Amino acid sequence: AGSEPYDLRVVSDNLIDLSIHSGWYLDLEYGGSNQGERVISQGTFPSGRTAERIRFTTLIPDNDPCGSGRRGYLMDVDLFTGGRFDAPVFDLTGDGLLDDDDLLDGLPPSGIAFGTGELPTTIRRRGTNLEGIYTGEGENIDGRTGDILEGRQSWRQLQ
């Protein structure tokens, strides 16, 4: 396995039969924690790919009034089943490859601790099929310090 300095999640294969199921859902209350985890931003499709996966962030509010606020996960799952995708989607080793070194106990992670529920800024790396995924603070999710963006990464026009 790769060097996992991350808080990761692996969801099940979640095989469903669309002839009898109307869709899928993801139980965000891992381990019965009942922390109020939720999705507060819209899902996106990873760029340059056919629509096989959906990426979204979750928010876990801090129940401690003296706590630092909130935390969340970036989830990337199979669009049709809600289960884990069959190949790595996060470059955990930072080597520029999505390969077996990016597996966790032989399985591709489906989620990685990330930000506070905000929609990430995603930038395709020139000449590759890898994406830099950045928080609102400009931090790259794969931890490569030489690749951190500074300044404004995105904006939204309000009318």
C-alpha cells in the first residue's frame, strides 16, 4: 500500500440491480457515530472522464461548542451503484500515478478527509489524466508542497 498520511474511507462494492432498485444512497453515519454528517454542496463529475463516477464533499459539524468548527470528506464513488470505483481515484503517494501503490489494504479508497464540506477546485495537470484537488485555502489534497496554489482559486458571481 501507499504511504497513507490520510484519513481514508473505503465503501463497499454496492452491487445493485437497477431492474429492481430505483437508485442508491450512501449511509454517512459510519459506525453509528451519528455525528450529523451531510452533503452540502453539489456533486461534480471528474474532468476528462466519461460519466462513471461522481465526486462530492461531506460536512461533519463539530458537536463541541469549544471545538474548531467542522470537518469533512471528499468522496468519489461509482455513479451507477454508489459503491467504490474499481480503480484508484486519489494519488496517495504523490508520485503522479494512479496505481496499486494508491490502494488501502488492496482496495481503492472512496473518500479522503478534506476541508469543511466546500466544493473543491479541481485543475487537470497538463499532459496527464491527474487532477489537482484544492481546498478553499489553496491546499492540494495529495500533499505535494511544490504544487500548492496561492491566491484565489475560484469565485462565484452573485446577482
